[in-house]
Amino acid sequence: MVQLLSQQELFVITSHPDHVESLFKAKPRDAPSLTGESPLRPILGPNSVLTTVGEQHMRQRKLLLPAFHGDAVQRYIEMIERVAEREIDRWPIGKPFALAPRMQAVTLDVIMSGVFGIEGRPAPGTVEHRIRQTFRRLLLASTNLLFELVELQQLGRPEPHGPLKWMIDLLDRHLYPAIRERRAQGVKPGAHDVLSMLLEARDEDGNQLTDEELRDQVVSLVLAGHETTANSLAWTFERLLRFPAAYDSLRELVRSDREEAESYVEATIYEGMRVRPVIPMVVRMVKRPWQLGQYVVPADTPVGVSIVALHHREDVYPDPHAFRPERFVEQKPGTYTWIPFGGGIRRCLGASLAMAEQRVVLREIAKRVDLRAPRPAPERTRQRNVTMIPARGGRVVVERKH
């Protein structure tokens, strides 16, 4: 455990599994999340499930949880396969390109289907077309700018201003009319998308969610589901291409349709998210003196759990910097030793969908193309706001297609 001191405050960082367990099992009032202070809050809004805490967070989590588990996720599988196949077919042979943006194209299609029920290319002029085009323009063309503007905002201005405010206003000018139109149309029978579910949801007093609440949840789910999963896939292939034995095993198993292929695919994803977690840290604010091993942390101290350090503990993962999917073939990840999705009541709502996406996409890529890294040296990490991404976007070259 490392204690970082300034003149005014104490900040504690830990990577011990026992400490992680104590924080993740804590009651929200004893160790609330600090996500309410996220620099993304101006974009996500005050009602986002990602940044609210306490009772408000639990209320929103209960409303959203059914859309991302069990049968709901299974309904997306065939769609994910179609999207992945279309994307891979467009990849050039022999020409280096960054994998992360290509994966973002796949995850955008998946999240648009899951959140809005929009698949493929809706007819121009429809509500679905306006929503898709707005998010595609803002997310695919402006994601880097969006995060850079948020970082600049952290320098002292509490409210959006300048280009950031313009981008948020542009999003809202399209999204609010679409929400009102979908509300007026009513939910279609058999609709399973998140927006339809939220339009029908009622709180304990029988009240509908407001347009503002719907807007914040929709934006949060699209942003969270678009960026992190895409970069997890890019990181996994960046690692695979530097560890040929693991990559050869993956391709051989997937292409032979052997029974153990699925378990190896899943183990490869676990290992990718272990060695290169996209979110490097989560933070709790302990509201009472907190025992962390031999240390007692004073009340009102932020305690950060370093996901990167935890995932590279040699006592948990021998030879921690090696990429070895075999670690997880016979053993599932530990609740408090593998936490790329966070943990406790703050564990990522979309974890099941993210895992399903990665299983399908990883399998399709391994089956359909042979990749190599254009440079043998590993890609460095680059910090972009709250995420850790491949510095060159996970560059690959397609040698051949199958």
C-alpha cells in the first residue's frame, strides 16, 4: 500500500486482495464511490448511473440491470456475429491499420442495438437514423476531442464551455426530440432495447423517468459500452501478437472447432483484461477509520484500488507480465483479484454484454484472418482521461483471410 501525501490531503492506494474485498463489500454509506467527481460528469449528466451514488445509484441500477443479463445478452449474439463479419470483410490485406477504431465500429453497432433497438442502417429521416448518425458523428469522429476537452475542463471550469458545450448541445438537440418521439409512439410489443425498457419503467411511487433521466442513462450507456470494450479487444490482440504461442493456440483451437475452443477464447479475454485493464483504478472515500492490513486509514480519506498493480501481483499471477491464457482455462478469475469491471455494487452493469461481445469478435477474428504486428516492440500505454489505451491504437496487418 502506498500513501501519497500533499500539504492538504491524504490519498491511499492499495492493491492487496484483502483490502479490495473490504472496500467492495462495504456499505455505500461507509465507502462511497468517487465517480460523482468524474470529469465525464458534464457530458453524462447529473442522473447518470455511472456518476450517481447512494440510493439514487441503486434505484438506477435496478432499472437497468435486466437489460444486460441472461436472455437479454443472448439476444445480441447473432447480431454481434453479423456485425463482426461485415467489419472483418472490409479489412485490407498487407496494409497496417489501427484495430481500436475498427473495434469501435463494431461496439457502436452493438450498443446502438442494445440501447435503442437500432440495427443496420435505418432509413434516412427516421428517429432511429437521426440517433445513429448523431452518435456516430460524435463518437467515431470526435471521441479524442471529447476526452481532451474534458481534460482541459479539469483545469478549473466546473461547467461545460466552448467546444465541449457546443458538442453536448448538438447531442441534446438530436437526442431529446428522439426521446419525446419514442415516448409519444409508445413501446412496440416485444421490444427489448434499453430505451423501451426505461420508457416503461416506474419508480416506487409509480412515476416515469423524466426526459432528463432518460437522456443521461442513454448517453452513459453508449459512451461506456462503446469505448472500453473496443479498447479491450485492441489490447488483447496487441498482446496476442507479441506472444505467438498464445496466438497460435487460439487460432488452432478456433479453426478446428475443438470442444475446448470456447474456454480458451474466454480465457484469452480474461488474460487480456488482466494484463491491460482499460480502467486502471477505482476509488472509494472511506467515511470512517478503515483497517487496511497493518494500516488504519483516517475517515474521509480517498482510497484507490490500483487495478493494474493488483493484476500484476506475482503472488497472485506468477510471471505476471507474460500473456498466458492458460491461467484461466481451468480456473475462473477471482472476485477480488481480477477486477477490470470494478466490483461490489459498482461493478459494471454491461459486463456480461462486454464479455459476450469480446467472445464473439475474438473468435471471428481468430477464425477469419491471420494477423501480425507491424512492429515487434510492444505498444506503450497512453492515458486518455479515465482510460488506458494502446498508444498506436493496436496496429495490425492482415496477412491472409480464410
